[in-house]
Amino acid sequence: MAPRFPSCTFVILRGYNKTHFMQTRATIVELARRLRRKEISPVELTCACLERIEKLNPALNAFITVTAESASGEARIAEDEILRGEWRGPLHGIPIALKDLIDTAGTRTTAASQLFEKRVPGENAEVVRRLRQAGAVILGKNNLHEFAYGGSSLVSFFGDVHNPWNPEHIAGGSSGGSAAAVAAGLCYAAIGTDTAGSIREPAALCGCVGIKPTYGRVSARGVIPLSWSLDHVGPLAATVGDAAVVLQAIAGYDALDVSSADVTVADYVSGLREETKSLRIGVPPAHFYDGLDDEVRAAVEQALAVIGTLVGEMREMQIEVPTDRVVQAAESFAYHADHVARTPELYQPETLRRIRSGEKISAAEYILRRRELDEERRRAAEIFADVDLLVTPTTPIPAPAIADFKKDPAALRPAELMLLRNTRPFNVWGLPAISVPCGFTKSGLPLGLQIAGAHWREDLVLRLASAFEQGTE
């Protein structure tokens, strides 16, 4: 059943010029200027998003929970503050959404599972606290692949997520609802999580921008984990500039998060304007360019031609890619072990199967593999001895059709592993990586290009991504 919201009839307070056109397709960067000048209202933007959610969410299933009443209240508060000249920054009054494994005080956080169907946290995740401090309006919680354990968002207690470009195809995962919501204009940005590609892969399949920052750059405190050693939190948005604005608000050290790193955060937004001609680009053909769908290959080759005009140097290079999954499997089971023992029936069967794949991993094996992970992250610095950034396809294939997996459920996991093949190594290395749109298939499905950089160089990743975005249609 489609969610029903209170009437969006409202009065624009004195000082605002009422506009009647739909605002949902404008960028955060554009709207922030207009909000600050009091040309539009946060209430107006929030109302437009809620109306669009009511209209489109039944087909997309991008939201599990829509917090219409509290969002309207937050928008009115933002409106009052801006009218008083108390502007907090570019997210003040901007409606955004959260992947539904990010804790929100007083609002249920389900991880798309029956196990947590009625779970209501008492505290906000750190990333939510920072967004509220920036003045963002929280519209609700996005659907996802149950407990983030998959790349399709077809395994959810709350139903499948559908791709806005063609609802017969997957939106990707695990942050599928977040990507679908951004691509369909249901919100201006969303916060997702990424353990093997769960921000970048759905961003590519849905035609939006998604960035996974360096491991430890954004606090994961208050986020239901898939794998503590591999989980990253980051934004999805319509443009690189919008992603930079959101990342600026949520990045930074959290002393209460053991994985958080106390490393200075660059000015991502201003950095977008810096030149790219000095950048050296590495293109690693082995692994990342193997077995590409023909339309993906053609789009990426065109993208590389554009990038070649933007940078100083491009070179092919060989990189040894880690493929071991022991750490992720062991940590996933460790988090779920008690629940699996007590109430296994509350998991979707496929999620339960995946969780139990880590059950027999010994402590000795885990410790050895965890040490190897640390070594891989140390070695990752060597990748950038002679280049500044890497460029690869985000996914080797476009978004598959949902019907194919309904007909053959056994095909789901192999397809997900293929979709996440190019993104996962950057989680192991802990490196920042972004997916930006780079074209469409003949049938109209979006395709993505991945740009990755050295540890803590989100600024360079965003800079090239923005230049590419500006240099293409």
C-alpha cells in the first residue's frame, strides 16, 4: 500500500517568494544558494519530495519508512532559522534520506529484516548527528539488501527495490533503495554503506554518483555492521558537487568510533575547481577490464578518451587484486551468531545461508586473514607510486533483469559477485573510490565509471570526477 502523507498545503512565511515549479531535479549546490537568499523554502522542497515519494515509491520500493511528519517539522525549523539569518551551510533545509541500517533515535531501523522489524534505536548514528547539525531534513529510511549482505536489493523483508530507469531491472545493492531514491528525485541525497561496493554499484546501475571514502574517514558508529573491517559510510547524490557537499558534512574524526582516523579533512567543495592537467592516471586492464559487457566496454572507452583530454598522463598498469572473503564472512557471522542461534526463522533464507558461511571459520584463520588485510592496506600505497588515480568500469555488466533471478534464484549470488567484482578490492585496500555516470545501454540502462585514489585523497577523486562530469553531456 502506498504511504499516505498529511496534506502538503503550507504557507510560505514572510520573506520568501513562492515558486510553483518542481524543485526535485535541481542540485543541492543550486538550491543552497536559493535557500540562503530566501528565494525558496525548505518546506517547499520537503513537500515536493514527499509528494514525489507518494507517487513513485509504490513502484520503486525505495523507502521502508517515510518520516513525513518529522520531516515537515524539521523543514519548518530550518525555514525559521534561515529567515532569522542563521544559515548553517549548504545542507540547511535540504531533504535527504538514510539507508535503513543507520540508527535514527525514535525511528525504527530495520536493516530490511524481520528480525529488526520493530527495532527503534535510542540514539542517532554519528553520521545522522552531523547531518542534523548541518540542518539537513531527514525524509526517511531507504530499503536495502537485508543486513547489506548482497548486491541486488532483491532480498529484503520489505520487498524488492526497482530501478527507476526500468523497474523490471535491479537497482543494485546493498544501498539499492538509496540509489533509486536519488535517481528518481525522491530526495536530494542519501547516505549509504559500502562493504564490497554497496554505494558505488547501485549508483552505477541507477545513474547517480556514489562515493566510498577512505576507511575511517566517516564514522560508522551507530551503523548496523556487515563487516567491521570493511564497512564504509558515504553519500549518494545526483552530481559530484552534491556528493562533495554531503561528504564534507559527515567526514571527520569520531573519538568514540574505534575505526575512525584522526586525519585532516580537505575542503572537498573548493577542491572541485582545481585543475586536473597535472594528474597521472592508471588504467589496470587485468581483472578490472576482463570480460566486460560490450556496451560497458564501449562506454568506458569513450569515457577514457574524455579523461585523456583532462589529465596530464594515462598509463596501463598491473595490480595484484585480493579476492579472499574470510574476514567479511567471519565478521558477519560474529555479529549475527546469537540471533542465528535463537531466531533463524526471522532472516530471509538466502541471507541466513550467507551468514552461516562464516560459521566454521576458526579464530586462527580469521586472525591470519585479518593480518593479511592490514598488509594489503599498507601495500596499497605502492599502487600510487607513479600515478595519482585509477580509472575502471564500476560494474562489468549493466543492471540485470529481476525476472531472471525469480526464474533462477541460484543465479543471483554469482551475478552479484560479478557486479561487485570491480568495487570490492577498494574496500580491502580501504581506498576512496567514486562511481560517476558514463553513459547508457541501447535499452536505456545507466552505466558507471569508477575513479579511485590513494588513502585520504578524496579531494583528487572528486576533482577528476567533477571534471569528467563537466566534460560530458
